[in-house]
Amino acid sequence: MKLIKLIANLGYGSRKQVTAWFRQGLVTDAEGEVLYADDQLGVHAEHADIRFDGEPLDPPAGMVIMLHKPLGVTCSRKDPGRVIYDLMPPRFSLRNPALSTVGRLDRDTSGLLLLTDDGALLHRIISPKAEIAKVYEAELANDLRGDEAAIFAAGTLLLESETTPLAPAELQVLGPRKARLVLTEGRYHQVRRMFAAVGNHVERLQRIAVGGMDMGGLEPGQWRLLGEDEVRRLFKPAGTED
């Protein structure tokens, strides 16, 4: 791949803009040697050694990001309010292939959200066959009755307007009105609808883990890249330690 196409695909600018930056000498190798627009990647520098305006390039296709999504932010590219892409460098939303969310969290749910431009990995994570656990903590409007854990674990709960029962889910009571719920599905507003089905209402909801990965201290609005070992941990049971 030519360097101009590589850098444009990473979202830094259009090919015309990137061509102009090459002419200005803004694209160099790690030693500061100017690279040229018609160079093939690898002729003068590997991806990790290329610099744009003195800074290393973003990772190539296959990037995986963990974001602590705050309340009030939408998992969308276009919305009247704040969207998740506002929390990251603008070029991230211009990458080709596109950077997409792995599942979604609604505007009123906070917590761990994954994004990737690796379509095969995205589908592998969200596939029902993978049975990757998603862990949520919910604060409720009413006290727990005491039978919710058995109902959720039975694998027979049917949500309103659906014809297929939910897969068994694990409920851990954290307090009279607080619970942790472990799911292996990702149906629309599933946690909220599950508690509604047992006569309760979710007032606050946060996803705290996916597979073997938690947020690791990320504050709301913060994000970081995941390494290959961390991506593999997504496919381990929740709470698994390396």
C-alpha cells in the first residue's frame, strides 16, 4: 500500500490533504528522514516507524479501543447531542475501514464500551455462539423481592413482545436496591426489560466488564487502545485473571 493511501485511510485527511503534507515534509521515518507520497509501505519504514508531524501513526486496521462511556452520550455518529466519537480524536471517525461500536450502550447507560475497525473480530465478539459475558451493575427503584435470581437463571423468562425466552442469567444481590447481572446475550435494553418483567425499574445502569476485561480504572470519557493479549482476554470468563 502506498503511504498516501495508508495515512488517508487512518483518517488524517483526504488524499489531497495528505499529498500536500508530504510535500511539506511532515511525513518522516523515526530518524526524521522525509518520506515520499509514492513510497510503498515498508520500503523506507515499517508502520510503527512512520511519523506524522513528529508523532507516531495511529495503529493500522485491527485497532481495538476500550472506552468508559459516560451517561448522556450516544453510541452514534450523528445525534443532536454528544456522541462517543466526540470523546476521541476526530480522525478516528474517518478511518477506513470504519471504527464501529461492538454492541451498544444506550444514552442512559454508562460503562465499558468496545470499538474496533476489525469486522471479523466485531462479529466474533457479538455472536451468540461466543457466549461472552457482559456484566452490569444496576440501581433499582424498588427493593428486590428475593425471587429474581431464580427467575433470571431459569432460562424461561420471556420479555414483552418477544417469542424466544432469554438465556439463563446470573443475578448477584449487592444491596436491597442494587444488583449485579451477568448476561451472555445482548438484546435491546435487555437489563432494563428484565427488571421491568419482575416489577422493578432500573434507575442507574453501568456495564463494568466484558468477558475477562474490566475498565481497569478508566474514568468516564477516557479511552485506551487494547493490546493483543487484552483482546484475547475478552474471550475468557468474567473475572478471569492472567
